[in-house]
Amino acid sequence: MSGSRSASWWERPAVFAVAMATLVALVISSAMVRDRVYAASRAQTQLLYIPDGAVLGRMALSFDALLADVYWIRALQHYGGTKRADSEEKSYDLLGPLLDITTTLDPRFNVAYRFGAIFLTEGYPNGPGRPDLAIALLQKGIGEMPDKWEFYMDIGFIYYWWLQDYNAAALWFEKAANVPGASWWLRSLAANTLAAGGSRESSRTLWQQIYESADNDWIRNEAVRRLTQLQALDDIDQLIGAAQRFIEQGGRPPESWEELIGAGFVAGVPVDPTGLPYVLDSSNGTINVSSASELFPLPGETLPPPQ
Amino acid sequence: MAVIPRIAVHVFKESVRDKVLYNLVLFAVLLIVASYLIGQLTAGQEVKIIKDLGLGATQVFGLFIAVFIGIGLVSKEVERRSIYSLLAKPVRRHELILGKYAGLVLTLAVNIAVMAVALYAVLGYMSWVETEEFRQSWEAPATDPAMLLAVFLVFTQLMLVTAIALFFSTFSSPILSAVLTFGLYVVGHFNADLRNFENVVDSPTAAYLARALYYVLPNLAPFDIRAEVVHAQPVTLGYVALTTGYAAAYIGALLLGAMFIFSRRDFK
Amino acid sequence: MSGYAIRLQELTKDYAVGFWRPSPVRALDGVSLDVQPGEVLGYLGPNGAGKTTTLKLLMQLVYPTSGRAEILGRPAGDVETRRRLGYLPELPYFYDNLTAEELLVYFGGLFGFSSADARRRASTLLDRAGLGAERRRQLRKYSKGMLQRVGIAQALVNDPEVVFLDEPMSGLDPVGRRDTRELIRSLGEEGRTIFFSSHILSDAEALCSRVAIVAQGRLAATGRLADLAFETKGWELVVTGTDDGALEALGLDTATTQVDGRYVIDLPVDRPPDQLLPELSRRGLRVVSLTPRRESLEDFFMRLVAHREETAS
């Protein structure tokens, strides 16, 4: 451009650059302030106003699957964000509705069913502790894809582990085994559950099977964690035995590990498989893993969600 | 009267006589009135449905108006070359941009006002027709003044969309400008999810990129307070002020950019 | 103040053509030209020669790559100078939903005229352009020829000292062309400077004292029309007061176009009109206009180039 054009005052590079920079800074800072101050209440209301999945699907036209992805990410964010927050009272209320919308928009969204069920069953404070919702979600998945034996197995698992209804668990494992293409060990798992469900050995077998048949790291790691918890339970059984012998000998329960060590019932301060010492609570006579341990809470000891 | 207001008034006159605009507004009003009938089908949820549908219709039709009038006024004018005779008058190029924008905003305001009046008329009728005790069951009164806040934010959002349309039409063809503007509108509504990315992805680079995009791309979701208003959740003036300020700054940047591009370009 | 109304100095314009690796195409190359106040200059050239580019550079619709243009002593594009200019773009198009009157009032307002004043000017100008009856009709309903007339009217809203017209005759029928020629002539007589472009020689002949011929972006020739030798290829004769029979008797081609009782006749070059005209008046025909059909500017230019090459070798 030759110089014969008279530039207005605002076009001079210095003025223009400063003006643009100022405006951009205002845009970003107003967004930041608004987000910091109002994000929580906005999120709350926005999620309160959860639209109906079917309606949303119709409105999204051919972009259902994409919208399903968006809602799945929101579900993950809601679960992960709530779990990690420091607040006293955690509310996972919206996890169920979000997962419902995701799977209505994309009924074949496998991950949403399986992982969604896992998140829903996690006990408070790590999750909402709602096995009923998880089972409903998986049944919805079965409705869509009746040949997915994994869903049947997952339901059976929930009955086994979280609801301790071994008859129902065995039933569902059996159903899973009947689906063509299912893993060969499901039938024996069903039989085992019926015979000795609830025993630590059958739990150990279950988790071992899950570990070996898992197709992703997350489930494998979870299986390892559960197996380690079972290991800790075995350890605690041994320690209780030692404490019992102390009582028979001394007439009173031990007050600390030092006493037990001094009396020769344990070699040193016992640590759990992750390396943290077990906690001996002399006031009510319990031995447990430390609350700081990764293995806390041990199975059978999840806290109830707040009323 | 200075040049910019004259151009604005001309833009308004030209738009108001546009048949497309007429039909859009008419359709919106019909939809709002029809929402009353739709509301009758859902037991006990009439008011909510009318408010939802009414605000939604205002939003969607307002969007179409904003984009088509916005594009038509610069992009189409450049394409049809009616801009040549205008530029030969003692009008500076940036005055043209500002005048166009002012006229567009005026047109938009009038159209939104018409739709808001229709909505309030239906709600007012609803309120008048129902019994007192039924009215008590509503979360918020039918003719809740908070709805005006919702309409105001819709209008503000559309002012931003209009600025985007105007910006693109200073250098793109009408079709491309329309596509880009609609595209940014859709992206703008899911912008907030970009912020969630850092909780979901592992790589910090991706997270930073997502954050940067979140701030640069227009974030249109905060302008939608339908949920709050329909469920009678409070909306503070501070929130409205911040959101409006965001829009004002963004519009300022877009207009400045548009003025710059428009002043420098050749009209081949 | 230079004393010239319009001054072009080494005006050059390159366009970048192509998207990925744009290469410059030179639309105008070092054009230098002066126009005196009160002059009527015909800016002639074949299609694609750079005429419209020159006008756009003068109106600052595009910016020059190098060189300068001045109007009334100020650089082209000076906003205040535009108060004294008028511009008719090529194939003008305005606003569908406005009427012709509203358009001129709007433009008048941009110059700062009061509504009453602007309306008065609009009225006068539209009458002068022959559109008085249609002034309240929306522009979307206007034919190409009518839009051309509106274009001329809007160029005159501010009573300009210098008027730029880009192909003012395009889209007009022979009668329209004649009317426009008259209009331009009267504007010239009013002392305005007129700069108009055309690709048809005969348009210039009736109006200009001086022409500038541009081809392929360069100024090929300037001077008085009479000094530049153009070949005549025939004449266009418009008559009234007759019928097919009379024309046949005169040996004129009766497959002529007829509009409103006016016959437009193409006279071949071997039938010079000076012999024919007395015959016509004797038979009671009235001559509306007689226009020579010159060789096209393409042909002239090619002849010029060939002549140059001849003299060079």
C-alpha cells in the first residue's frame, strides 16, 4: 500500500495495538472474574436444568453421538471434580442423570455403561454409593445390546461385592455364561458363588479372574487393589489371632504394638502391603489399616452417604 | 446529524422492509403464541414450557436475524457493489462500519422487543386465566420481571454474534461469512466444556491449549440464563454486569478489527 | 494548488492473483494524465484495459501500488474533497428496498443537506434524469437502464465540480444513450469537469474535446479526437415519421429495430449519410440522431501497435 492514504488517528500502529491489547485483556479478565465468582452456582443450576435425553437427541439432529461425547465428558468432570474437591459434603446427585442422557443420546456407548456403573457404585466419599442406579444403567445397556455378556457379569459383580446378595450374583453370572462368546470361566464362577459366595476365597477367585481377563489398565489396577485389600484382611486375621493370645496370657487387651512386640507375639510393627503400619485401636479392640492407606476403607466398611 | 447515525437509520429502514426479516419475526411470534397450546399438553408445566420455548424461540430467531441481516449489510453490499456509490460520499470507511453496526443493533433491538412483547402477552394471558391457587404452584410468577433479564442477555449475546458477522463480512463472501459465524456460534456454546478438558486429558500442553482456546473463542453459554430464570434462581446484577462487560469488550475488539480491515482493503 | 482538476502521476496498480502463491498482475502501469478544470475528457479503451481500475483508484476504492492521483489539488481519497465530486460506478446497483427518491435523500443527507433541501434536489435530479414518474417506486423494480439513470442522478446530488462516470452509456438503448449524451453535454456546458470512461468510440466523439486512450494498463495516446485517426465503419441513423414501405423504397434495410415509432437503421460505410439526408427530409422523415460507428478501440489499438512496429522496423 503506497503512502498516499491518510490514516485515521486510531490506525496508527501504536494506538491500534494498545487498544486491541486492552480490549483483549478486558475480555479475558472479565471471563476469569465471572468464572471464579459464579462458576459454582452456575454449574449447579445448569445441571439442575438437565434436559431430557430423548428430547435432546431429537434436537441434536444428526449430532447425537457428538453430543453424547460432550455429556460423557461432563459426567467424568462431575465425578472427578466432586471426588477431588475438599468440601465437607459431596453431592454426586447429577451423575445418574448425566449418564442417563449420555446413554440415551448414544445407546451403544459401551464405556459410559461400564465405567458409569463403576462410578455409581463407588461408596461415599469416593462416589455416590448407588448400586441400584448402576444396575439400572447396565440393564439399559443390556436392553440395547443383549449380546454384551460383560454387562451381565458387571451386574452380577455388583450384587456380589456391593449388595452381598450371592444368590442374585450367581444368577447373573449364569446369565452371562449363557451369552454366546462369553468367557469360559463364568460358569464355574456362577457355581462357586452359589456354593461359597461371601467367602474370602471366592472373592479372591473373582478378582483374580477379573485381573486376568481385564482389557484395560484401569480395571486391572482396580483388581490388584482389591486383591491387596483381601491380603490385608488376611493379615488382620493373623494380627487378631496374636492379640487374642495376648489377652489369654495377660488377661487384658494390648494397648499398643510395642506391648505385643515386647510379649513376642509379633516381630515388629506390622505394615500393610502398601507399607503403612496397621492401626491398633485399644479402646474398641479393632485392628485396621491406617486411614491414610490406599487400601482404606477395607471391603465391608464403606461409610454411609450423608442423609 | 452526523454521518454514523444517518447510516444507522438507513440500515434500519432497509432491514425493516426486508421480507426475510418480516417472515422470521412473524414466525417467531407465531411459535411463541403456539407455545401456549403446547403448554396445555403438559400437565402443570405450562408456564415453564412457555418460558422455555419463548426464550428459546427468541434466541434462535434472533440468531438468524442477526446473521442474515449482518451478512447482508456488508458482505452482500460489497458483492453487489452497491457499496461503491456509498464510499464515494464524504464518509470515512470506519464510519461506515460503525454506522452499519449501530443500524444492525437497532434492528435487532426492535425485533427482540417484538418477540418479548409477544412472550409477555402470552404469559400475561396465562396468568390472568389461571386460578390463584394454581398460580401459587409456579416456581416463579408467569410475568416474572427476571425474564426481562434473560431477554436482555439474549440481546447482548446477539449483539456479539452480529459483531462477529460484521467482522467476517469485511473480508469474506456472504456464504463464507455466514458459515463462519454459525460455526463460531455453535463452538461458543460448547466453549465452557473446553475448560473441563484439563480434568480429563493428561497432557499439560493439551490442557493449556484448551484453556487458551476457551478464552479466545467467544463464550456464549453464560448469556443463557434460561435455567435460572425458569426455576426462579437468583441472578445477581454483578453477574449481568460482568457478562455484559465481557460482551462489550469482545464487541469492541471485533469492531476495531473490522474497521482496520475494511479501511485497508481493495474493492476489486 | 496545481491548477489541474485531476492529475495522475505514474499511477500503477498490481493485483495479487491466486490463493496459495499469489503472483502480481499489473492492471495499470505508470499512467500519467492531467485534466483541466471544465474539460470533458473521454477515457477510452478496450474492455480490460484498466479504465475501471483508474476510476477506482481516483475514488480510493482501491489503493495504488505506486504513483499518485490528485483531485482538485488534494490527494485522491481525501474525504473533504469528496463533497465536490460525483461518481457513477459501472453497472450500478443500489438498495432494493428504497425508492429512488429515498436513495437520493439518504445520499443528500450524507453530504449534510437538510431533508427538505435533499428532497428538493432529489426531485430536480430525478426529473432531469427522466425518472420523475418512477421516483416513488422501489429500486428492486428498476430496469438496468433505469438504474443507470438513478446512478447519474445520485452522482449529481451535491452539485459536484468534478464528475466521474464509469461507462455511463452501458445498458442503455439508443434513445437512452442519446439522452445521457445530452445530459453529459449540458453538465460540461455548466462548467463542470467531466471524466468519463467508455469502450465505444462514438460515445466520446459527440462529447469530448480530448480523449485519453488506454490499453493493457498503459496510456496509448492522448489528444484531440480529430487528431487521432479513427476509421469509420458506418453510421447509426435514428428516424421517425415513416414506415417500412418508405424505408424499402429508399433501399434501406427494413430489418431494423423499431421502438416507439422510431427506426434505428444501420448504414453501411459505403452509403454516406450526406447523400441520404436530403432524400429523407424530402419524404417527410425526421432525423432523430445520426451517429458514426467507429472502429472498435481494440481495432484502433491493434492498428496503432502494428503501425508502431512498422515505423520501428
